[in-house]
Amino acid sequence: MEKKTILLVLALLFCCMSIQVHSKYHSENKNGFHYKEKVTNLHFYLFDFLTGKNPSAVEIARPNRPVGAKASTPFGHIYAIDDPLREGPDENSTVIGNARGFYLSTSQSEDLTLLMNVDFGFTKGEFNGSSISVVSRNPVTEPHRELAVVGGRGKFRLARGFAELTTYYLNTTNGDAIIEYNVTVLHY
Ligand SMILES: *[C@@H]1O[C@H](CO)[C@@H](O)[C@H](O)[C@H]1NC(C)=O
Ligand SMILES: *[C@@H]1O[C@H](CO)[C@@H](O)[C@H](O)[C@H]1NC(C)=O
Ligand SMILES: *[C@@H]1O[C@H](CO)[C@@H](O)[C@H](O)[C@H]1NC(C)=O
Ligand SMILES: *[C@@H]1O[C@H](CO)[C@@H](O)[C@H](O)[C@H]1NC(C)=O
């Protein structure tokens, strides 16, 4: 009986060892990935509306007491967004994608600042199905500002870059905004 048990244990051990030998989870580039970097410029308008019949930004959390300066998006408030991206600044301009994610209001002072954690996905043309990831500080009261592009999907694999933002329209009372984006992306 004991011998059998020992044999079983040995057999199991052997199995485990052989599994370990075959469990190498990495290899050199074998999937035909081509390392030729490209630069792409993207130009569009983001419509971020907190009010109206169909707001594209909704508050999902806030501190249990008011903190910091009075603002349309006060300190500590978090908003989920599904903002349309349009070709032009007109409300009827063609939608070419959407910005989905959330932003957190991060300034206790008058210099309203958002931390953007947003995936910009495209639904038209060459980049349909691809997206870029933005994780960045956004000092919204500055007329010109820059966000960091930290990654991407699809045709924007391994993307890195920056987005230059210009406020096209802002209602400081309710926070509704149309923002012009000029993005420069390095990708493969
Ligand atoms: C957008 O389209 C709607 C419906 O066709 C129209 O009522 C509105 O005036 C248009 N807006 C602009 C800025 O052209
Ligand atoms: C974008 O891609 C989706 C999914 O592949 C497809 O259903 C859709 O027709 C495409 N749209 C355009 C405008 O190419
Ligand atoms: C800005 O928002 C306030 C509050 O919702 C509204 O009363 C006002 O009409 C808006 N201004 C413009 C220019 O839309
Ligand atoms: C967007 O970037 C391009 C290329 O750098 C530049 O020519 C253009 O003036 C920029 N537009 C805006 C509004 O920043």
C-alpha cells in the first residue's frame, strides 16, 4: 500500500516537472509583428454635455460634504462619460467615434482640473474599431492644454503621444463643453 502511494507521488511529481518544462510562456517575436513606427494626426471635436435631455457626462460619485471651490464639476466629483467625437464643431457634424471613461475633479482651487481616464474609440474610416487611451491631467480653464496618450488598441497598438486641446465652447455655469482635439500619435 505504502509503495503504491510513493509511486503515485513520484508519478505526480514527474508529471508536474514535465509540465513545468513545457510551460514556458514567452518566446521571441514569432507572430509577425512589424516594428515600423508611424505618426498619425487626428483632429476632432469632443462634445461633453452634463445637461439637457440626453447628457453624455453623468456624475457617479461625490464626497459626502462639499470641498474646495465652487465649480460646475466640484473637487472630488467623478463623472462617467460617453461623449460623441465629431468631425466639426457643429452639433450635426458627423460622429466619428466616442470618448468613453471617467474623469475626476482634482483641484481644490479655482483652477478647475480633471484627471481624465478615457478611451477614445473610432467608428469610421481607417481607424474604425481602434482606440487610443488617455490618462492625464486636464487643466480645463486654460484655453490651450495638453493630454498624454499612453496606449492604444487595434491600429493604435503600443501608441504613445499627446493631444492638444482648445476650448471651442464652454458654459462655466453648467459645464457643457465642446473641445477641439488635435492628437499626434506614434504607433505601429
Ligand atoms: C441640426 O439638425 C437639427 C435637426 O435637423 C436642426 O433642427 C438644427 O437646427 C441643426 N443644427 C445646426 C446647428 O445646424
Ligand atoms: C466599423 O466596424 C464595425 C465592426 O467591424 C462594422 O460593423 C461597421 O460597419 C464599421 N463602420 C464603418 C463606418 O466602417
Ligand atoms: C449656461 O448654463 C446655464 C445653466 O444651465 C444656462 O442658464 C445658460 O443659458 C447657459 N448658457 C448658454 C450660453 O447656453
Ligand atoms: C493641429 O496640428 C496640426 C499639425 O501639428 C497643425 O498644423 C494645426 O494647426 C493644429 N491645429 C490646432 C487647432 O491646434
